Amino acid sequence: MNIVILNTGCANLTSIRIAIKRLGYIPQITSDPNLLLKCKKLIIPGVGTASAVMNVLHKKNLINIIKNMKQPVLGICLGMQIFCKFSEECNGTNTIGILNNCSTHLLKNLNLSLPHIGWNYITFNKIHPLFKNIQKKSRFYFVHSYIVPVNKYTLATSNYGISFSSVIQKNNFFGVQFHPEKSGDVGAQLLKNFLEISFNDYSSI
């Protein structure tokens, strides 16, 4: 399978590449528009800032290519947040606009530190192929200060002072706020589910 990890120029791509290779696939790290168009699955990694990633996407003319993709796309952490139309990060940044939502700051609580770092539970809102062989109330590894608010495309939520989207799906676009590549066996299972997902699995959801 032709799997592409998008080279955003500011992410740690090695951990995602290793996690996918452990599942028996050989991913390609690239920002070449032609290779993105030909891939079967695209993964947008989640380290960096919204403004830095969007600058790269603008310079390489990738925004419309990504927005119009029909194959499954997985955004991880920041990769999910830029699916929104706007991010509050870096004094405000226009993002891809797949979701008509804004990525907002995870407001600091008196008893909570930022960024939100560590293992946290996700709560499924519905049965979904992405959650195959994953137990309810599983824990995943998070590192973030911004969130996608709960909305109609939310598949699962987590709570850190407030409830937020930990998994979303709109059509062929999937997003996870946590880092599956750093989440052990349960994270590997979620990546495996994404890599094995087909159009028929999610088109009617």
C-alpha cells in the first residue's frame, strides 16, 4: 500500500514512520504534490505550530490538494487541529477549513498545567471501524495546549478540565488529538485500523 507521511518540515517524523513499519508497511515521507495525489493513505503528523505548518502548505501549494483528497487522511494532534478553519495558536492562523470550527486554547485551570502531557482516557461516542479491537476507556498519550471543541464530527472525547474532541471524522478525514505512535499497543491498533480502513467502512457513517 502506498502510504505517505506528510513532511511538514517541523515534525518528528521518525516515530510515526517506525510505528507504521512495525505494522508491516513501508511509508514514504514527502511533500511532493504528485505523490500525495497518488497515495492510498495520507498521515499528517502533529508536532510544531499551526502557523509554521500552514506556511509550509502554502509554499508547496498543498492546501487545496489536501482539502480535495478522497482517500483516507489521518491528522495527528496538530494535524487534526489544522482541519479546522482557524486556530487560535500564534495570535490566530487560518487553517485548512475541512471543519467549520476553530481550534481553541485549552484554558489553564487552577489545578491543571499546560501543555496537557501524559496518558488520558478517551470515551467513544459511537461504534466505529477506527476503534476495532480497542477497549472502551482506553488510554492514549497526549501532548497539546490546543483543542478541537466537541462538535457533530466528534467520534470520541477526552477531558482535561473541559471535554474536547479526541477523535473526529468528516468523510475521509480522520483526526486524533493524541499521539498513537507514542501510545503503545493501543495506539498501534488504532494506526492499524486506519491503515486497513476502506471507503465502505466509513462512507455510510
